Amino acid sequence: MANPSPVTIVNVGYKSTNYWVVSAGRSRLLVDIGYPGTMGTMLANLKRMDVPLEEIRYALATHYHLDHAGLAQNLKLAGVPLLVLEPQVAAISLMREVMKPEDQYLEITTNDNVTIACAESRSLLGRIGIAGEIFHTPGHSDDSVSLLLDDGSVFTGDLTPPGFAWGGEADVVTASWRLLREHGATRVYPAHGPVRTLS
């Protein structure tokens, strides 16, 4: 059996949000999916970073807010399946309710998504050559998930940084970070700001 391709990570983000492409050779996963109405920008950034759209096996939103999932349906129509974790299902319709006409949001259909439990994520990712797992990590929102690769890289979306949560959110945020640390997270790839070491 051939050795698996090493994982590479590139940022195709814009408008102050990072959109990460995790690749194992020519098999790729897009983590966070772009603002509504910006498909042209997303396609241009993918091309600039030499990421063919047809090589993206799944698109994954860390949570269903407009800057993280706004292009989900556009990408589906372009042939990229939407990977949805069970804790996220209800959030898709909630996001639709806050959209305005000027957002140019294309409503996400729910009958054709790839919906799995977090416990199934390692197997699914393995089938596309990526060693890792997706965890439910509430804190910023109830539907937030994080992709943790076996090399310690973790894609956390807007999960509040450790030590910055307060009030009733603090315990939930602390528990999410504890879960990620216990499973080997060492380098954080957030949706906003630079990559950082998890202290």
C-alpha cells in the first residue's frame, strides 16, 4: 500500500475570515465556506492558491453563521457536497431566518447534505485520506464543531479563545477546549486572526 499523502493547509480567506483548505494530495476539504454573494471571490482565491474546485471532496462549516456557511448552497450547486454534523442540522434553518435580501443568500437545501454523527467523522475523513476527527465544540454557538487533525492542527471557527469567555459561556468554552487538548490539539487555525500555538 502506498504511503498516504502528507496533509497541507492553505488559507483561501477574505473579508477578515480565514477559509482553510486541508489537502491530502488532490483530495481536499474546505473548512468554512464563505460569505453569501461572494462565490466569485471564493473561486478566484481557490484558483490563486492552485486549488481546483473539483478536488474539494466536502465543504464543512464550523457553524452556521453567514460568514462561515453563506456559500454552502452555491458550492453544492458547483458540485461540492456539504458535510453537516448532527449537532448542526437545526442551525441551518435558523441561519436562513436572519438573512436579508441584500445578503444575496442562496437557501441551503437539507435533503441532499452528507449528514453524519461526530463519531462517524474519522471514518469519513479517512476515506478521503485525511487523518482526523470532527468534535462538537459549543461555546461560540451551540452548533459549533472543530476539525482536529492527528498532527495536532485544529480548525476551531469562532470558538472563543481560552481565557476570553465569561459568564455562563465560560464553562462551555472551557469544556470544548479541554476536549480538544485531551485529543492532542496543539496548533489552532481560527476563522479570524493568525495561526497560534495552543498553550
